[in-house]
Amino acid sequence: MGKEMSSVKLFESKKIRSVWNEEEEKWYFSIVDVIEVLTESSNPTDYLKKLRKRDSELGNYIGTNCPQVDMYNNSGKLRKTLSGSVEHVFRIIQSIPSPKAEPFKRWLAQVGRERIDEIEDPEIGFDRLMETYLKKGYSKEWINQRLKSIEVRKELTDEWDDRGVKKDLEYAILTDEITKAWSGLTVKEYKGHKSLKRESLRDNMTNLELVLNMLAEATTTVISKEKKPDTFEKNREIAKQGGTIAGNARKEIEEKSGKKVVSESNAKQILENTIKKKLKEKK
């Protein structure tokens, strides 16, 4: 599945894992999470198994229509998870007697509507992201950089799509090449450097790290548009070139400043520094 984003949605304070499929323009929700919300069962996985056995028509429907989608479990590990679109979830709701069925249907419709609004008017999505980051305590300067980085990343993935790069695995390989070329670390090593597990690496970057990461991805996009690579290996070589240009900039900054650009600081430290700066400005 082509994923644009994965996230955790909240329904009455209950977590529901979800993934947006960019190609189909649909949300896919963890069916086990939906079952847990509707039934309040202490073992939603077992409940789903019994439901599928009891209702053979529903069991066949789920087996035929509901895909396995990569989602993070409670341990922070990526696992294949039985998932359904809004249409699939509506069908499942029909077989579960629950007083929460109707409010849950309205919630699903709202979630879908919000995403469609964002596609039709990207500024809505950016406004919502801005609000989310502000609530978390990030500075406006950092947020502006982060939102710009999303735009730059989208331009790169659009270019990769045009060049036939496959989503997920090949995206991940090329991103790793870019990251290693500019920072000296793979994505996994970079996250370890910042003591991260399942958290977003970019949400834990400093302003300067975001700028250099953007430079690497923007440069990769420009080179790709000019050279028009027609194989994955050619895309891989261009990814290294784009990352290397930003890597050279990093080395020059480090040489002139005497400080390392790739920081161990994660979001927690970044937010603490933002708060300290605001307090200092008030004095």
C-alpha cells in the first residue's frame, strides 16, 4: 500500500491506529482497535476471532476485503495489522451490537472529511499541523522549518513516483542514502543518536538539522529532474549525490563553528530550550 502518513486517532480518548493510503485516498484503521472501542472488550483479538466464526458471511468479507497494513504495536514495533477502510469498518459495525456504533460512524465520517479537505486545500492541513505543533510547545520558527520540510519531502516523493520508485521499501532505502550522505548516519543510527524509538526523526531535529535535510532532499529532486534516472540504482546514486552536497555544507559549518551539527537533542530537549528562551525574553 502507498502510505502518505500513519497516525493514531482518538475516539472518546481511545486510540485507533490508522494509515492514509495516498494512491486510494483512503484511511485504513486497525480493526482490532475498532473492536476494542466498540465492545470495550479486554481481549479484542479474541472477540474478533469469535465474531468471524459466529458470522461466516462477515468472516468471508473481512478475509476478502481487509488488507494487512504495517502499523506500530504497543511495543513500538512495526507489524502487519488487519485493517479496514471506512467502508469496511461500517460493514463490521453492522455485526456488533454497540451503543457507540452511531457516534463512531459520525467520527469516521469526520476523519475522512478532514483528510479530503486537506487534499482539496493543502493549507488546511498545514494549519492543523501548525496548531498541533504549537500545542506541543514548539517555537514558530521551528514549526515554519518543519512545515517547509514537509513540502520539500512531498516534491521529492512526487519525483520518485515519476521515476518509478516503489513506495515503502525503496523510499526507505533512498531516504537512508540521503540521510547517511549528509549526516554521516543512517536513519536508524540517527534515531539511536537522539535516543528515539518509534518517534519521527524530523520532529526531533534542530532548525539546522532540518535545513540541511531539506537541502539534501531538494538537491536530490533537482538532480533527478535533470538526469531523469530510469532504474532504481540510478535513483540511488542521485540520492547519494544530493545528500553529499548537503553533507559538504554540514562539514563546512562544523569547521567554521567548531560545533557538531548532528545533535543528540531530541524533541524533549528542543522544547525545553524553547521554554527557557521564552522565559529569558520575559525577564
